[in-house]
Amino acid sequence: MIPAAFEYHRPKDMAGVLAVLEEHGDDARVMAGGHSLIPMMKLRMADVPHLIDLQDVGGLSDIDVQSDTIRIGALVTQHDIITNDALTAVAPILREAALQIADPQVRYMGTVGGNVANGDPGNDMPGLMQCLDASFTLVGPNGERTVAAREFYEAAYMTAREDDEVLTAVVIPVPSGGYAYEKQKRKIGDYATAAAAVQLIKQGDTCVHAAIAMTNLSDTPIFSEDAGAALIGTSLDDAALKAAVAAMLNDIDPTEDNRGPIAFKKHVAGVILRRAIERAWSRA
Ligand SMILES: Cc1cc2nc3c(=O)[nH]c(=O)nc-3n(C[C@H](O)[C@H](O)[C@H](O)COP(=O)(O)OP(=O)(O)OC[C@H]3O[C@@H](n4cnc5c(N)ncnc54)[C@H](O)[C@@H]3O)c2cc1C
């Protein structure tokens, strides 16, 4: 399908982006890689009379790895994540997850900022960022503010970002311990039927930290604090794994769609989470 007519804006800096947003209000929307927004415009699910391309805005494409934090600019692509060795050295879960997003063509264009800002429950990076306790930097007419990934998602396509704000960066505390991103999908290039992001820290035989987030099993990503708590203080025996899966199932709220009925999705979620925990533990 062909999208409805729109005016194309390509500002050279963030002030220019904010000016167009202020002038046109709800009629304006920023575009990063365009791999979610353009299909929605073509399907007439999004009406965007003023499209603001972010590609010429400087300072949004860097990956900055410091000793305690990682800053990823909003225009960094999934391909950039996969090929950045310094990033993979400190946070390998980002590469493991990015490799499971769509296909190479999409990953060359799809950005981290677009993936987390969109609010699509099927996107993989929101849950990943919740697991890593990331925060999002937003810039708007009143300046800059930070929102935790765990507080950002309100409902499908509804987030804490105001319409006149632009997400400029994702900031992640450097993770430690074992990690796994496990995703079940129907075929290569598909969104998740269920996906789990897990980070664990082991001391001796005991789990002392566990962060777990699930994707495409509710209308928002689900950070399951109770699932993580079920693992802490245990040696990840079968009882602990069962308790974590039960806690996670209590937190998710899947709906039936072309990826399967509710009971199937819950079953897949349990299998995926167990696999992710076991792989993270083996790496911890
Ligand atoms: C065939 C196909 C398969 C896919 N499969 C997957 C998958 O398995 N997993 C997955 O996670 N994703 C998947 N995607 C989505 C892909 O990763 C998208 O590229 C990504 O979600 C959005 O990034 P983008 O840069 O293209 O954003 P855009 O399409 O440019 O924007 C998406 C939305 O976010 C807003 N936005 C973008 N950037 C910003 C910003 N900096 N600040 C504020 N708002 C912003 C836009 O206004 C728009 O509403 C798939 C896409 C396609 C086409």
C-alpha cells in the first residue's frame, strides 16, 4: 500500500526537530530507521502529516562504553550493536538479543531508539533494557529528563514519552554475571511468540542477583521482580526454577492471536524462561 501524503522534514540539529514538533503537535512524528513507522503509514495505521527524519541530527549514533555505564545513542542500529566489539565485551546479552531481531536488512536500519520508543510489545529491546535496568534520556521543550526502562511502558504503543519529546539515548549500568536472551519465534524474521532476558550473578553456588524480563506476553514488556526473587539465595535447583517460572506466569497476561492460544503462549514462556535461566547460570 501507499501511505497518505506527508511533508518530509530533515532538520540538521535537535533544536530543529523540537521546533517542528512544537509547530505541528500531534501531526508530527520523528522517524529513525523507519522500519516500524513506514509500514504502519503504508497500512494506514499511522497518519503522519509531518514526518521528521532524525538521520542528519548529530550526536545520536555513538556507543560509549565507560567503566560503569554504557551510553547508546538513539540512532545506533541493531547492526551497530552486533558489530561493536567493545560493547560485546562488557554486555554480550545486547549482541545475543540483537542477532535475534528480524533479519540483516531490518537490522541495518532499525535503531535502538526506535525499538524502545515505539512501545510495540513485540519489540525485543524494551524487555532487554528492563532486564539490564537501563534508563532512557528524553529531550523536549522543557529540557532533558531520564525515565527508567522499568517505568517507561504503560500499554501497547503508550509510553512515558510525551509527544513533543525525543529519545536521545539509552544508558545501561555495565552488567555483570551470566546472561541469556532466549526467543521463540515461528520463523526467521518474526517477532517473538515469547522471549526472556536474564542476567544472574553467582557467588559460590548461590545466586545473589537475578533480573528477568519477558517479551510479547502482555501489552507491555514484563519485568518480573518475583521471578528474579525466586532464584536469589538458591543454587538454582529444580524447585527454584519451578518457582521462578510460576512467578513469571503470574505476571504475564498473553492474549490469543496468530502466534497461538493463551495456554500455548504460557507453556512456551515457561520453556523459554527455564532455558534462559539455565544458560545464564552456566555462564555466571
Ligand atoms: C519485517 C520486520 C521484522 C521485524 N522483526 C522484529 C523483531 O523480531 N524484533 C524487534 O524488536 N523488532 C523487529 N522489527 C522492528 C525493527 O526492529 C524496527 O526497526 C524497530 O522496532 C524500530 O526502529 P526504527 O529505527 O526503524 O524506528 P521507526 O520506524 O523510525 O520509528 C518507530 C516509532 O518510534 C518513534 N521513534 C523512533 N525514534 C525515536 C526517537 N529517537 N525518539 C522518539 N520516538 C522515536 C517513531 O516516531 C515511531 O513512532 C521488525 C521490523 C520489520 C520490518
